[in-house]
Amino acid sequence: MITIRLRFFASLREKLGEGGPLSLPEGSTVAAAREALLGRDGAHADALARGKAVRCALNQKMCAESAALSDGDELAFFPPVTGG
């Protein structure tokens, strides 16, 4: 098992809080972390639903959901940002 630190930003933080630890099987990906969160509760299922645009950063660098996770990593989720 590995343990990563979750962080949520902007509207996701308002819905889900700051984040916290998440334990996953060794060899998990960002997609696996998102799937685990979808099953956590209704708020997570709604905020991180597959049809919603959500960006991910692994250790403060943008990443794809195929990125592999390691013990101690920081995984952040946030909505797309637009300028105006």
C-alpha cells in the first residue's frame, strides 16, 4: 500500500474540503485515485464525476490520469481556470 496526500482547490475545495491522506494499492495511477474518491461519498461522486472537467497535478506538476503514484506523493484536483 501507498499513502498519498490529496489537495483540492477552488470550487472543489469548497465542496470537498482541503483534502488529506488516501491509501491505495502499490502501482496505482491518478485515475485509480479518482475512482477511489468517486466511491467515498455523494459529494465526491458529484464533484469528481467522469463527465466533469477536472485537472490534476502530481507533486505540483500538471499530469495525465495515467501518471503513476508513489508513496508520499501530493495529488491535487482543481477545476479548469479561465481568464477574462
